[in-house]
Amino acid sequence: MTTLENYWLPFTSNRRFKKEPRLLVRAEGMYFWNAAGDRLLDGCSGLFCCALGHGRPEIGDAVARQYAQLDYGPAFQYSHPGAFELANRLAAIAPGDLNHFFFVNSGSESVDTAMKIALLYHRSRGEGQRQRFVSRERGYHGVNFGGVSLAGLVKNRTDFGPGLPGVVHMRHTWLPENRFVAGQPERGADRADDLQRLVDLYGGETIAACFVEPIAGSTGILVPPRGYLERLREICDRYGILLVFDEVITGFGRTGRAFAADTFGVLPDVLTMAKALTNGALPMGAVAVRDEIYDRIVSAPAEGEIELFHGYTYSAHPLACAAAIATQTIFRDEQIFERAAERAPYFLERVFALRDLPIVRDIRGFGLLAGIDLAPATRWGERGFAVLQRLFAAGLVVRMTGDTLILAPALVAEREHIDRICEIAREVLRAA
């Protein structure tokens, strides 16, 4: 038997896992299978990435064809047609004039790349003093040092030092009076005025960018109050601050539109994406920027000089591009975003019906995203982990963050899948 000792799992208690491993060995459609052969319903699209469900043959076939033709090509000073085709496809669905794309390999890399682009953009405009970033408490922006510095999750920061200098945080948007609100809360838009307070404290001319998730995901699905994102946009415009939307989780149909920026009607200057870009088949992320940002940066140096000294060995990897193009084709041809919008009200209705359970302290949701806060045990996260184990044993795979259960089924989920997710959740939570 293969030993479990040599692999170091991420975001996992390795000692506890290796005593009682939860191994997934196969996936198809809405389901995983474990090592014992039991079928488990996927309640969180993998890690929000398998928006089309698992094992779509069109994606696998596209990757196989690409591998047979061009398995890899260097990304520095060379490229391949798939990278340009994918960028064109994304430009067709991206909001506003977000028409230029820099390809990376993960959401974490997309955030760090966006930070560099923001700094370079301001420098190219003669405003190199803009080196400060604003983010939010309870925000998650990946695990590289830039994203960890932006993050507002204490567990992600505690062990890794002070992070990058010049990062300041606004308050999060969760308010106790908004408990059990489906969709956007009516109260809390004034939390956006925290950005104005930071401008007043540090000077707007020192701030490069404000990073927010339109819906804060990994912290437990915090939906923006009505008017909140609009107010952030107004303040950024007033002081020349770039507004960056981290749509690694919300991108590609999760809110019923291609991007949450479309859903909420607020156009950012920079938008990060990953996860569902390839339906989770291969690692890939991207940063989209508005035309003016790209044009400014590219036109700043002398002719022939490199504009952005940044990139990765696997930027726009041919196989990842093939997977992404195939994924985008399915999104378009099967009208997946529209299907998600149609299915969302039923999903939220079924999830919010769990509010009668004594263990449930709050439920939040938008689109095909929901977070359920559970009454904590004596130690933070202990009850959440126990619930995760019981759900797994009952046939449901979910995302658990501390004591918050997150549900995000694939956009192709049928009503019977949603019903079963909520039935299993009710059975387990009732007994927890």
C-alpha cells in the first residue's frame, strides 16, 4: 500500500488526516467516489472550480489534442496561438473595457500580478509615490506574500510575519442585523466609507489600489450591502485609486452572470480570475485590465523595451489554454450562466430553509453560493471539522472554513442535486 507520510497536505491537519484519510479516487458529473467505492455528492464544485461538474470529455479531448500538437512552449519572447485565442474569448465576455489579459497559474498568482500592475501603472503616469494598498478584514486573496498581506484572515497571516509594508484594511461588511438575509443586505453600505477614512489618514495620492472580493468567499460568503461596491467605485474615482475585484471564486457564472462585476453593475479597473476558468482541469488564472491601463504601461518605455518584468514559466501554458477554451465553449453553447441564474433562487430557498436548526447561527447567500455559520464548540473550527467528517461519511463533500459551512454546487446542478445536498446537510446538522 502507498504510504501517506511523504505528502504534506495544504490547509489540513496532516496528523489527523493521515489517521483517518478522506481519499477521492474518481469523479464524474456531480459526484466523487472515495477509496471504498462510495459515491459522494460534490456540494462545492471541488474548490469552487468545477463549475461544469466533473469529467467533461470535451475538455479532456481538447487537452489531449493540444498535448499531441504542442505540449509546451516558452512564454518569454515566444507564444502560441491558443494564448491569443483564449484572450480574445475572455475579452468577449469580460465587463466593460477589460480587454487585456495576463495569464498566470492560480488565483494567488493573479493577485500578486495585479499588485505589480497597479504599482507599474501609477509609476508610468509619474505617480510612483502610490505604493499603498487597501484591502478588507476577512478578505482572502490567495497565499503568496502579496495576497497574504492583503488578507484579512488572521489564521492565514499569524505564522508568516508582518507581510508587505503599506497594506491597510477596511472593516468587513458582516453586520449582526443582517443575519439570515438572502441576497444583498439593505444595511451596511456605509462600511465603504472606511476607504474615505484611509484616504483622509494616509492621503489618496499614496494609495495604488483597493482590493475587494465582490462577494467575500473563503471567509464564509459575505454578500455586499446594496450600494457598497458603488460607493467604493466613487471614492476610487475621486482619488485616482484603482479598484480591483478579486473574482477567483465569483467569476464564470457563480452569480448568474459571467462576472460579479456584471451582476452588481460596478466596473473595476482590474479583475482577477482563476478556478472555473479551466473548470478545474488544469491550474490557470488571469488578470484582466482596462484598456487605458494596458495602453499606458505598454506605451511608457522606449520602443523595444520590456514593459512588465514579470511572468511565470507556465504563463499561458498550451494545455491550460486548451482546457480554458474548451470550458468557455461549453459555457457559451450550453448557456451555463443563464442556467445558473435560473437555478439560484431554488438553491437559496432550500439552503435558507435550514435556518430552523438550533446549530445554525446565520445563513448568507447569493447566486449559487451560500455560507452557513454554525454555533462553535469550545475551540474555533472544532465543530466545523466534526461536521465536515460527518458530511463526508453521509455522502457529501463541502468546503468548511472554521465553523462555517460553504455550499457552492456546480452550475449544472439539477433540483434533485440541490435537494439531496440540503437533505444531507439537515440530517448531519440536526445531529451535530
